Amino acid sequence: MKNIVFLILVILDLIIIFSLTYYFKIINQQQCMILLILSFIIVLLIKDLFKINYF
């Protein structure tokens, strides 16, 4: 059950990141990579907050 919640969080986070990149028309690959790394860090923080043992 917790794994499903974590996956939903990851998917939502990725959707937000890609919608932001589309909204700001960020085509630069480096900026996209930075955003993806930031999103991954955010997901890890959320995982720690909810104590979800996914990894």
C-alpha cells in the first residue's frame, strides 16, 4: 500500500516538473537535468517524512 502511495507521489512530482518545464519553455537539457535531480531530492525528502520504506 505504501509503495503505491510513493509511486503516486513520484508520478505527480514528475508531472509537475515537466509541466513547469513546458510552461517556462525550458528546452535546455542542463536545466531539465537540474529539475529532475531536484524532483528526485524532493521525492526522497517526502519519503523520509512519511517513513515509506520503498528502497
